[in-house]
Amino acid sequence: MSIWEYANPKKFMQTSGLLLPWVTGLAVTAMLVGLIWGFFFTPDADRFGSTVKIIYLHVPAAMMSISAWTMMLVTSLIWLIRRHHVSALAAKAAAPIGLMFTVIGLVTGAIWGQPMWGTWWAWDPRLTAFLILALFYLGYIALWAAVENPDTAADLTSVLAIVGSVFAFLSRYAVLFWNQGLHQGASLSLDEKENVSDVYWLPLVVCIAGFVLLFVTLVLIRTRTEIRSRRMQALIARERLA
Amino acid sequence: MIPDLGKYAGAVAWSYVASLGLILGFVALSLWQARRMKQALDEVEKRQGKSDA
Amino acid sequence: MIALLIRDLRLAVRAGGGFGLGLAFFLLVAVIVPLGVGPEPATLAKIAPGILWVGGLLACLLSLDRIFALDFEDGSLDLLATSPLPMEGAVAIKAVAHWLVTGLPLVMAAPVLGVLLNLPLPGYPWLVVSLALGTPALSIIGAFGAALTVGLKRGGLLMSLLVLPLYMPTLIFGAEVVKRGAAGMAVATPLALLAAITAGALALLPFAAAAAIRVNLR
């Protein structure tokens, strides 16, 4: 019953404890370098003027939003197949982070859209797909919170993550079908390498790296919290039995 | 030092303020939750006489 | 399996709560929407496909917790789990029962409500076809959502939060079929995609739902 003696969580706590300062340092460095470079040292763009600077937040956030969900899918599968508790807890820890990135993507997308399209919100396929993804994140987080037994919660949320992934994928294309999009070929295809000249591309890559490292840092921090929480629940349960 | 953002100054500024605000806020929240949990766990472990040497 | 189907159908009709409520709700939606957006025929005609689909979807949503909750509470679900019938089969049967009691009546009632919402004439056959193809998906997806939350005391709202995003592709393509049909345009693409989603959901979700039920019965 005692999970602390369980090899996996213990090794995770040790390894993550050692890694954390380094990952944090790298994340801070990459984000500062990327954002400062992009904000201060890149020119305005033809079509977008200075709003092109929003790209350094919007694109990495959107990419991490998808990546976080993918990570949750993979760790959920690992939990279902190999029953590593750390994996299930990592998925649980990643969800709010992914939701945060999704919200940043939506907010920056909306703010960017205002001067470009003249409206605060547009049911553009990309924005709509991310809004739907935000709902999937919310449902996943809500299910974890609603189920008392941690193993049951891990199992149910893992199944949800898998089914949700399929439907999130379907929704992406359904929404594209539903609305051919405000900007066919305009604004937000800037994440295609062909459309972005080097002068924006390089700081963007650094920002993306920064966001990835930020994600890793936050996952490590939050998973450690989850592991501690689980250990505490196990200890308290043992207290009650004794 | 701040580049001339022209007519889009508001949009760009708000994007950065909102995004960095969300990130910093979330990091702070995560760190605070981590510390609280560590303290709570240490308390329970001490009570039970288990240490994490 | 047939026995289970008949039993569920009997329960739904007898208990009174299952049968008819979804239909009544569907009717109510068709009444309150014009009350909300105004009676102008042109407006209604434009939004009719979407409203009919959303109304049908919500009506399905309402009756979802009946699929497993009652059996879970009185222990029948445990018995079902130990029976020779595989849980996947039981899930599928229960989804079929749900569809017969909720989805099918919606399909049949929809044209009448289309009149209330001023649906253009060419849209009617497509309304029926799209709902007929789409509502089975709503039932099986709903069964999955119900399976996830069956152990929770007040899981209804959470179940809606989980199920509605899963409903979105079916909704998009279903409404699109009616919209295009009403405008006289080609409907082949959304129709095919709608059917594909239903087929895929029917094939795969019984396994996911069965897994969730087994977890909740532990």
C-alpha cells in the first residue's frame, strides 16, 4: 500500500528533483532570449504591422496546447498498459498546463484578430477548434476531480483521453468543413515555414523551445505535487485504519 | 528602447501582458501548490515517524 | 441479447420518464427558439436546420443517465457484468434501446417541427435522413459518457460536459446535410462523413464504454 517505497515514484522524485533547476533555467533563458529577440529586434511585417510580434506567443502556445494533449494521451496509454502511477499522475498534472496554453492561444488569437478582422471573436476554424480543445481539457480535469478513488479516476480519465483524442481530431476537420475560414491564406498561416522569412523564424523557434521547456518544467513541478498528494492520502488512510 | 508599435500598440501590448500574466500566474500557483503539499506531507510523515531520508 | 433489449424497452416505456420526455423537450425547443429569436420566417428558415439538430441533440442528452444509472443503483449492472453476455454487447444493446426510445421518435417527429421552424421544403427528406444516421451516434456516444460517470452521485452535469464536445462532429455534419439539402445543394460529402462517424462510433465506443463500466463496478 505504501507508494513511497514503490520504486517508480521514488526514482521519479529523485530524478526530477535533480533535473528541475536545470530545466527551469533553460526554460527561462530560452523564453527570455526568444521573446526579447522577437519583440525588440524584429521588423514590422507587411500585412500585419507590429502585430506580427504576437506570433511569438500565439504560435508556441497553440503548438504546446496540442503537444500537451498528445503527452496526456501517451501517458494515459502507458498507465492503462503498464500501470505506472507516475504516468497517470503526469497526465493529470499536464492537463491544467495544456488548458493554460490553449487559453493563451485563444486570447492572443482573439486580440490579434481584432485589428486584423475587426472583431473580437470569429468562428474561424482554427480558433473554433482550439475552443473545442479547451472544452476537452475542462472535461478531463473535471472527471479527475469528480472521481474519488485515484486508480478509478486514472482509468476513467485515460479512457476519456483516448476517446477524446479521436473526437478532438475529428472536430478539427469537421470545423474546417463547417467554416472555410476567415483567412484563407491570410494571417495565421504564418506557422508554415515557407511563409515566414528567417528574420521571424529564428526567434520563433527559440520561443517554441522556451515554451516546450516551460511545459516540461511545469509538468515536473505539478507531477511531484501529485505524487506527494497521493502519498499523503495513502498515509492518512493508513492512519485511519490503525 | 520599446519599438514603435504604431497603431497596433494596444493589441500587441495586451497580448504580451495577458500571456505573460497567465504564464507567471500559473507558475506561481503551481509553485505555491507544490510548497503547500510538501509541507502537508512532511507534517503527516513526521506524525507517523517516517522520514524520507 | 434480445431479452435485454426487450427488458430495457419495457422499463423505459413503463417507468414513464424515459419515453415521451425527449420528444416533449424537442417540441419545447422548437417553440422557445422562435419565441427567443422572433417569428420572422426568413430568419427561422435559415436557422431551422441547426435548431432542429441542436434540439434533437439536447433531447438525447437528457435521457442519457437512464442508460446505466438505474441498473447501477439496484445492482443489475453487476449481474450483467457476470452474465455470459459480454459487456460490450450489453452496452450496444442498451444504446440500441436508448435509440429506439429517444432517437427514433425524434427522427419521426422532426418533420412536424420543421414546419414550425419554416424549414424549406427540399430540406425535409434530408432532415429525416441526417437524424436517422446521426442519432445512433448520439446514443452510443452518450452511452460512453454515461458509462464514465455512472459511479458518480450527481454526474449528470459532468456527463453533459463530457458528451457535448464528443457530439460536435456529428452535429456539424448532420446540420450541414440539412442546410445544404434545404438549399438544394449537394449533400454527399457531409452525409458520407456523418455516416462514417456513426459507423466508427458504433464499432469502437462499445469497447470504451464497457471498459469504463468495468472500472466503475470494481
